[in-house]
Amino acid sequence: MPNIRSLAAGLALLLTLAGTAAAQDKPTIKLGYAKCAHCTPLTLVPDYAKDATVEAIGFNTGNDVLTALVSKSIDIGQITYLHYATALDKGFDLVAVSGQVSGGSQILVSDSLPVAAGDWAGLRKLIADRKAAGTPLKVAASRGNAQDLHMRGAFAKQGIAMKDVEFINIPNPSDHAQALRRGEIDLICSVEPFASQIRQVQAGKFFAFPYDQPAGNLTNLMLTRPDVIASNRAGVQATVSAIVKVDDFIGSNHAAWSGVITKVTGLDKAIADAAIENLVPDYEMHKPEALAIASMMRDLRYVSKDVSAEVSKNMDYSFLEAATGKPASALGDK
């Protein structure tokens, strides 16, 4: 008669092998995200993607994520609607599969700048005076990100031409506070949580939320490539379904969201809590606003041609439909 202990050991081995085989059967996805307050919840996706093995990889900026996606270093990338239009303009074959989080932009000014919050007339006068004096206002953002577009759109809406200021590109948002504090710039449109950090460390003061322009507050978009969809549709679906679940979770649990922000960025809880007040979980893909962004980018000469047709064509709502049970018309496909 077989030894009971041997039978138990054999059963345990079989269970282990079965579990290993099951894990190996799961599709795998490499998910890239930028280290901003909007994006940090994506670090929770591996825990929510029950039908896939997801590796979440952090990058400094959305441009870095886009580079990794087109070079096939990752399978799905979190970028912005602006990056999406830029990539299509350059001929990259990319597909939008979901939104993620929107908002997160603030225009901030130096404490020494004699304008009050929301005083666009005062800012216009100051810009004109500084231009006439030969010392144009120094305006900064991270060129090519959503905040850059939000700011330029808001300036255009308020009758301010970028040619009347000196624009300074600061690629890494974590450098924004020090640039403002050192007096290298007068005004900046920054991203959360670095925008809230600027206010809390008193490196600058709040001027406006730049959402009164055609792009609204749209920010993050999840992209993949057609080859990933063709070879790993189940992995893409599992990832999008997990993003929907994560958005629902952080929308009702700000403490958990704050904890993720502090863990990824190293900034303190007070800054993270303030940042969340300027953010909106938003897994929908807003096609009308995306087309408005494409139009703005053409007008600003950020793209070489009208990419509206490509923007519309390359938005695949099928993954969101499966994840939510809602039709595309209820998910932003107006």
C-alpha cells in the first residue's frame, strides 16, 4: 500500500505543477505609464488583471512611454490625447483602447508676479508691458504634454499669443518647482502632483485651471498597437477591464489613490491629497473632444496635417464595451 505521506507529497506536486501551468497559460502584457498623479493608479492594474499577467513599468514622461510603445518595448502605454494625435501624424500605427484619468493641470505664477488668480486682463497687460520693455514674460511647460496644450488653448481663448512671451521647455515635471523658485520662469502650466507641490512649498501661486478651451480637461489615453491586438487580444481585454476596475476603485477610495501617488513619486501625503482634488477617473474615450484636440494641434502646428480622420478611425471601443457592458455611444463615441 502506498505511503500516505508519499501520496500527499505527490498530490502537492501535481497541484503546484497545475498552478504553474495555469499561470503560464495567462497572456502577458507590459504596461507603460508616466510618473504623474494621473498615471500612478496604473501600478494597481497587475492586481486587478485576473486574466492576464501584467507588468507595470514607470517612465519619466509620456514621450518616453510613446517611444517605448512604438519601439515594441511595451504592449500598452498610457500617454495623452495630444501624444495620440502626434503619433498618428508621424505615421505610427497605434490604437486607442480606453481612457484612464483626466484633469491634473494648473497654471501657476511666481509669487512676485503682480497678478491675482483668474485675472486674465491683468496678465494680458503684464505680458504687453513686458514685451514692450524688451523683457518678455517667461512661460514654461513640458512641451508636448497635455498641460502644454491646455495652457496654449487657454491663452488663445484669452487673446494671448505665444509669440508675445518667451516659451521655455522643461521636459521633466519634477523640475518645475525649482525652476519657478529660482526665478528662471514667471509662469508655468504644470501637472499633478507637481502643481500642488509648487503651491504647498510656496514656490509659486495658483492662477487658473486651463480647462476653458476645446480640449477641456482631457488628459490620459491608453494606446496599443494592432499587432498586439492581433496576437494578444485577451491580454489587452484583461488590461482594459482592470483599468475600468481601478478607476472605479480610486474614484471611491482617495486614501488608496493618495497612497499610490506618494509611493511612486516620493511626495508627501498632503501634496497627493491636494492633487486628487484636480483629477477625475475617466476610462471613457471622448471622441468629439479628441477631434477638437486634433484641430487645436493643427492650428498650433504641433502636427503637420489634419489627423482628425485617423484619430476617429483608430479609437477601438470594443474593449471598453466588453469591460463595462455599455455601448460605444455611452463611452464617448458620440
